[in-house]
Amino acid sequence: MDLSAYAEHAVRLVNTEQPARGEDLLRSPDDVPALIAPVRRIPSRVTDGDVARLRSVRTRLRAVFTAAAAGREADAVATLNGLLAEFPVHPRLTGHDASPWHLHLAGDAVGAAEGFAAIAGMGLAVQLATHGIDRLGVCRALPCRNVFLDLSANRSRRHCSDRCTSRANVALYRARRRAREPQPDRHT
Ligand SMILES: [Zn+2]
Ligand SMILES: [Zn+2]
């Protein structure tokens, strides 16, 4: 089991909020099942408290990415360590449904939000420790502020998606063309 793969869930949580587009995909208990389904069983009851907790975790996970991308490593690590302490994993070997023994990081006794936060936080911490803090990125194709994990061989990724890469390329092309155009004569 590759724990660092769980870092993707931290990315998914942060990117439920897209301030530039005025979009927020995490506003009510109805929004929670889609978020946590890839990670754990959906509990029968999801409350406003779960939403509030997940939104608070989201803010702090974004702070981890922002600090890491800005080279403020100590800040990034301190924030992530805070999350790990607040939402500890509860590892448990299980073998349900005839599947081989495998680890669950948060048992059913842990609340929906807490369990998701524990798994996403642990994934991001393992990712950071295994592959380096410079793998945590924030999209540079403004106004997009999505976060991403740079898994490229040469650590050259700058954008959250192909869409943002082509948007940034178009913007760069236009800026260069503007720079080449003759400037209007300001003396007349
Ligand atoms: Zn399982
Ligand atoms: Zn982007």
C-alpha cells in the first residue's frame, strides 16, 4: 500500500474551492459523500459539523501548499504537523469481503470528517517525506489557485492541469506579441 497516493485526497479537498471562479463544492452535508467516497465508507449521517471541520482542514491544507510553493518550508511543515496531531490515523488490519488483509487508516468509529482528514494528512506527509517538499505546487496560471502534486521526473510542473497550461501559453504568446508591436508615438 502506497500511503503517498493518499496525498491526492488532500489535493481534491483543497481544490473543492475555486475562489477565482466563485465556486465552492463543499458547502453542505450533501457535498461530503462525493468527497470521501474514494477513501472510506459513507457514514449514514453527515452533519454540518463535518462540513465545518472539512472546510477548516481545507484552509490549512491550502496553507501547507502555499507555504511550500513559496519556499516557506518550516511553515508548511508546522501546519501539516498540526493537522497530523489533530486528526491522528487509527491503523487497523482488516480483511472484509474476502479481500486480503489490508490496512484501514481510520476505522468506522472515526467520524466522516476526522477520518478523511487523517487519511489525507497522512498521505500528504508521506508524500512530502518521500518525494520532497518541492513537489507541492500551486497553479501559476492565474487566477487559478488549484494545488497539485508535481510527479514529473524533472520537477518542472507549473500548472494544475493541461487546460491551465494551454491558457498560460496563450497568455504568454499574447504578451510577447504585444511587446513586439510598435508603440504609438507619444510625442504627437
Ligand atoms: Zn478495506
Ligand atoms: Zn490551474
